[in-house]
Amino acid sequence: MVCLSGMHSHTFPDKSAIVDGPVSLPCTCSGEEVEWTIFSPIKATIAGCHHGVCEIKPPFKKSFSFLGNTSSGNFSISINSTRYNDHGMYRCTCNGVQVSAGKLHVYDPRIVTVVEGNNITLSCYGDTRLDAEDVQWKKDGKDLLGYASAKPSETSAGRFSVSKQGFQDGDLSLHISSVSLSDAGFYLCLIHRESREGDPRAVVLMVEKDQPEHQPPTTPNCCTRYVGKAVALGLVLAVIGAIVYMRIKDRKKHAEGRSQSVVLHSYTRISLY
């Protein structure tokens, strides 16, 4: 017999994934029967656990897997390479009771690249003529900047801003000044209490590190120049000294040769008498 008194349903915040990217869906419970299903826009069983034995159902085996240690009650699942058709509503049940549910969004985002320190605009457009009360920008799933027509003076947050006039014209673009490396990430543009998405609805910002220009060689100081000259002069003097020494040595050998020749010649002449 399994006690479910402490078990309650949990709706996790909407999850966002990029096509071919990873994402995880949380589920924690204690029970003998656990099941993961997708119930909108299609209905299918993804995975099930029976008395501690867990199995991913076909055709989900290729990209789905259990993320944690199921023996300790962590039945979260991971999608290793998200497909566009993986979007939808997911539910985790424990002994037939829903304990976790939420929506997965899948995006094929626009890629924008900028060098750190520069300014950048992440484009987003939407119809704001009728009931659009606000625009909400999110970064990596967290609120970044919101602009509401009821508070037209609040258009910026630090280095991030939107245009009041742009909102009236349907231009919901996010302006970032002096981009930093930490600004890289996944951005979403949502309209009217996050009920609609802008166009393009998702942007991935990639920030490249600023590479300093090539610096000219450092001019040697006076001491360095003097040392260099001294070394060069020393080498020249050494060469000259070697040449002089060799010439003196050659002359000495030549003189000794002549002296020996004279002695031998005299000795020969004396022997003839």
C-alpha cells in the first residue's frame, strides 16, 4: 500500500527548447506506478515505471530518457535532441494522480551575433492596435523587461529598453546598449500578458569577445639600446683582436723560418772547408 497524502499536483512553468537542443521536464513523487504522457495536441504515453522498473516507450526512445535517480523518486525526463513536433502539453502521474504538468514550446530561433561593447537591437513585431496591453521580453526563461501601455514612462531597465513610439507602431524590438558577454542567451518576445508571440518570436544572441587591435612593438629604452651597442662593439673588437693576433703569429713564424735557414746555410758552408 502506497500513501499519497503528501502528494499534490504541480504545474511547472512553460518550458522553452530550441530545435535539436536539450530540455528537461520535472517530476518528483513516491509511488509504484509512474507515467509520463503528452496530452495536447496529440495523446501518447512517453514513459512508464512499474515497481521501480522504468521504460521509455517507442517512438520516444531515440531522444527521451530519465534524467535522475528514479529509485529516489526523481522521475524527471530529458529530451536530448528536441524535435519541433515535441511541443505540447506534458503530464506526469504517480499511481494515477497527476503530480506534474506543463507546456513545452519548441523554437527555431533567429541567430544574432554581436561583439561585446557594441549596441544591438533584437527585432520583434506584433499587432498592437486593438487589445495588446504590453510586451514582455524574457531571457533564458526569466523576465527581462516589460513595457505596458498603461505605464508609458517605463520603457527601460538598465541597458535594456523598448520604444514607446515603436510599441504604438507595432515595433516591439529590444535595444541593448554596450553588450556584455553575459547578455548571450535565448530571448523571447511575448505580447498581451504573454498570450501571443511576436515575430520573430525567438532570438538567440551570441556575443563575441572583443579582440584588441595589434599593438606595435615596444620601443626599446635607453638602457636596452646601450647594452645592445656595447655587445656589438665588443664583438667587433674581439674580431679585430683575433685578426691582429693571427697576423703577429704568422710574422713570428716567418721570421723564425728565415733564421733557421741562415743557420743551416752557414753550417753547410763551414763544412765544405
